Amino acid sequence: MAADWSNSMESEEPQEKLVAVLSAGAPEYVRLMDTDEEEAFKRLMACMEVMVALVAAHRGQVASTTGDSLLAKFGNVGDAVAAAAAIQESLAVLNGTAPVERQLMFGIGIDYGNALIREDNVFGVTVSIANRLQSSASRGEILISGSAYNQLPGNEGKKFLHLGAVQVRGAKEAIEVFAYLEAAPATTPISQSKPRDAREWRRLVRHQSKPDIKNNDIVSGFDNEKDDTLEIRLEKIQDVAGCLVLYLTGYIDTYNSGKFQKRVAKAIEAGYIRLIFDIADTETVSSAEIGCYTAFLKAIKPRGGDLVLLRMKPKVYEVYQLLGFSQFFNIQANLDEAVAFFATSDQGGKVVSFPRIFKCPVCSMKLKAIRAGRFRCSECKTILAIDNRGWVILG
């Protein structure tokens, strides 16, 4: 029998309360799933069990667990920070028993403000800001907002480093961000050995779009064919030549994909051949969307460019993996890693040796290339191309 949501909504009106919201997420869960799905799931469940227990131990309440993320609410910021610190310390110990490449580390974001509470769930801008901070946090790092920081006693505030102001989606104004100084993981992470210092964070802040810069200021005529179903915000990466981030909100389907391709084509013609698509806020995955990314690759690869799909949701990644595209596209967990990828490519990249064994991105047939160039898959007959770095695209 279907649930009667109308009665539930009438009996449980949301209440507005001041709360501290903790958001935890493990962006590298996608990478671990690609290596060993069963082992990754077991490790995720072990981490979740630890986090749920520590939230309760610090007088908090878990609002939801979705994929590789956890959302919890607390009555005050002190409890939220104490829980976050205990979580990072415990997860570092838990990960210490595993090889570095199989460790599952979480980033944590905390905000304080008004939120709508309905049953166990929490909604509102405070949740959005906590989520944004979590997605910006490095492995084992804790980031809190200025509103959360202002609720801490003086002595507790000394444990944080001021990182500057950041404009985040969901907030009307830029928010101050602070990093917990004692949140360094006990084991050496894959991408960095300690949380960011103020200088590195401010470099990241410079990558954030400034609210007074319009898309047309970055790419002439980019917004001339806007579509209400797909919002795009552009951000130029100053440190890497020809690098552009496109933050997507909405969905890509057969009806709007043409306009999407025309707008991105303008960016490519303007010299942006290193494209980063932030797809965390796209609602679905479609063949039209994958077709667009494939078309962009074909346009920028001959010019020495490439593209990155950023912050892909676990469920979307499963679709890409099922279709064989997880090996076809470069997928990164955060902006730092995406920029680092292009910075390395800008310096020449790593040339692989041939012959080389790889999977066809269409049918997953194992193929052997004796040199870089174009050829046809022996199974599905798709024309493919492989460059001297081992990257494979549809030819």
C-alpha cells in the first residue's frame, strides 16, 4: 500500500530552530568503488557506524545518510565541533589498518543558523552551506563557517585558522571560513599530508567565481542563449592557461543539449580547452548529457585540451561505470585535484609506454594498442583514438 504523504505532511509541520549542522562526505568513495566495490562498501559501512555512534555520543542526531555522506544536527556548535574532531580522529585510526590507496577519509563542514526541522530531517540554507563546506574540505579536514565560529568560546576559537571569505551557492553573501587546526589525519593521505594552510586556501578562494563577474565577461556571448532548465556559472582558473570551470545546475536532455553545446563551443573557440564540469547539482544523467561531453572531448583533444567531470554523485557514477564511461572520462572529487590534473598536463603530462592494454569505453572489450593513433574496436566496431598519455576518446 502506498504511503499517505498528505496526512503525514499535515501532522508534521516543519519547525524553525537554531541548530548546528554537520555534513560529512567521502569524495574518494567513487574511486574505491571503481577498484573494489564490495570492499569499498564494507569500509564505508564501518566508517558510517563510527560516525553515527560519535554523533550520538556528543548529543547530536543523525538527520540522514545518503551514499557516502552523513548529515547531523546539534543543539550547539561546541558539540558539533567536538563530534567532528572525534570522528576524524577515529576514522584516522580505522584507516590506519588499510593500505593508503584503500583508505576512506571524510571531509566535514559545519554551519550554524536557522533550519527547518521536520521529524528527524533538517532543511534550509544552513544545510546547504554545511554541504558546500564539506565538499571544499580536504581528506580529514574540518571547515566551519563564520557564524559557527562566532558561537565558540574564546579558547576553542584558538583551535581554528581563518581562511578568508568564500562565495558559496545558497548564501546571499560571502561567508568566512575557518579550518580546525587539530584535524590532520593520522595516516598519510593520497593527495596531501595535512589540511590546507591559509595561503593554499586563499589560492582556492581565487578560483571561486566573484559575484560581480558575469559569464559574458569571461566568454563573450555565452549567456545569449540561456536556458531555464540548465543554469551555468563560469569561473576562470587563473593559474592554468585556458582552464575554465562550468558549474551546472539543472539537467541536460534532448531538448536543451543543443543550446548547451553551442554555449560550450563559444568557450572552446575563445581558447578554453581545459574544461572542468562541476556536475554536483545536476539532477539526472542522460545519453544526451554523455553525448555532449563526448562531443566536447572530440573538439578539444586535437587542440591539446581535455575535460574533467567534477563531484559526480555516486549514483550517477554507477551509471557511468555500468555503461563503461567511468574509464572514458577523467572524474575528480574536488576542484584542487582537477586543477592539479591540468597543471600537470600543462607541464607535458606523463607519456605512457606502448603496447598498451585498455578497455573500449563503449563495450568494455579489452583491446591492445601498439602505438598512439586511431583504430576500430574489434567487438563493437566503434572508432577510437588513443594519445601518447594513454587517454582514449571516441575517434
